Amino acid sequence: MDKFIGLIGLGYWGKNILRNLYELNVLHTACDFDEKVIEERKKDFPDVNYTQKVEDIFQNPEITSVAIATPAVTHYELVKKALLCGKDVFVEKPMAISVREGEDIVKLAEEKGKILMVGHILQYHPAVNKLKELIKNGAIGNILYIYSHRLNIGKVRKDENAWWSLAPHDISLILSIVGDMPIKIYSQGFGFITKGVEDGVLASLEFSNGIKGHIFVSWWHPFKEQKLVVIGTKGMIVFDDTTKEKLFLYPHKVEFNNGYPIAKKEEMQVIAVENNEPLKLELLHFIECIKERKRSITDGYEGLRVLTVLEQAIKLTNKGEISLN
């Protein structure tokens, strides 16, 4: 396969994208503004072509696609430049830091006829795909409630709060499972480390079909938790990304005896899932979309839906609720 992808950003997450693009033999050039970061990456990947100038990627006709893994505040300008230079784009979440910016680059991608894909990695996780399959096949009946927790100690940021840094994954997944946008959002945040930057946010969502959910994110938490729970009328499914077995089915349900509800507990079942790296599957999907000129599962419009929830919820932090209908 030709090497046709340029990567911008080799830091905390970019190094993982670097490894995968290298293993897939599609990486043409890797860019980072920090020479020290480049020197560190050279230790593991000495034969990669490195640069500190984004123009070396944007102006190279051999590079037809760009992956962007820089801080969120830089996404809009870099994505826009890449599209204007005629490149297909994969950008890490969030794709921009406002709905207005997101709408601008989605429109530009459409005008240029270019692929725009957002890095909502959970959509490509084998356990998540299995979870959706179980729900579709009626394993837990009708969905009543969904909640997700994404908690840990660090990485603390100053240029974006925990909501923008952590919640896009969970918002993307919940919207995908429900198949709709929320009609109401409630949120509350707290910030103790850096003034004006929320270290944690708790948001509640209400959907028109009656499904409710909440998302709790924090980088100021005593232990790591990355868990999504879907509760239905006939059972419950748990996706736990911190354990060896990722997916668990609890066939618990409520039965009525003379009008009184009684919880009927059943044995938990471990659901087998394929052990494939989600990031590699995500990047393979990007490559497939480029080759076949088709829309991504997490295209710009999906990214806009996530941005809408992100933006509305943070406006409400410590302010109450907003109606979206």
C-alpha cells in the first residue's frame, strides 16, 4: 500500500497513531512542532520521515490524507488548512471547540468532496459493536437508562476542561445507541485545580423516546474507571474498558407478584469479544473510506452532533438546564 498519510501531532495520543500508521505501512511523514518529541519518537521509529513544519505535509502532493492529533484548540485551523489543500482528514476528538467551527469545516469538506472523519474511537471498539448487536437482538429488551463514567487521576489540562477532553467518546456512543439527539440537557461542573477550568462534569440527558442517561467525567478522581452501563426492561449490559473481559450481560429483570415489583437477579454472563485494537480498526476504517470514497461512521455530521451536546452542556455548567426542542 502506498504511503499517503501525513500525521500532525506526535504527543500523548499521537504516538499511538504514529505506531499504527507505521504498522499499516501508510505513513508518509510525521510532524510535531517540538523537536524533543520528534527525537523521542525516532528512538522507536527511526526510519520515519519527520518534520517540524506542517507545510511539508500540506504542500506535498504525495500526501493525500492527513491525521491530526494536536491540542483541541488547534483542530479547526489545521483541519481547514488540510481541506483547502485538498487532503482527506482524520481529526482526533473533539473536531473543533465550537459548533460554529464544526459547521464551517463540515461545509468545507462537502464543497471539496473530501473525507472528514472524527476520532470517536469507541465506535470502532469490538466490545461496543457486540454491545450494539446484543441490544438490537433484544437481549435486554427496551432501553430505559444509559450511564457512562470516564474517571481517572490526570492527565490534567489547562487549555480545555475535563468535559471537552473526556466526554466526546461517551456522548458519541450514547447518541449512537439511542439513535437520536437529547431534547433536554442538565449539567453541573466543578473546578478546583485551575480557576475557570472544570476538573469534572456531571451531565444528564433526556431523549424524546423516554430514555434517560448521565455522563460523569473527571481527571481528579482516586481511581480509573471507564464504564458504560445500558439498562433495559429485560436485562443490563456493562462495557468496562479497564478489565480483561470487556463486556458483561446481567439478565436481571423485575417481575410483579400481586402488583408488587420484585427484582429477579440472574447470573452474570461474560460476553466474548474479539481482541483487536480499536485504534487500528478506526484507522483501517479511515483508509477504507479514502479508498472507496465513502462516508465514515464518525463523519463530520456525527462530529457536529457531539459538538452540539458538548457546547450546550458546558454552557449550562452550574446554571441548570436547557431545552433543545
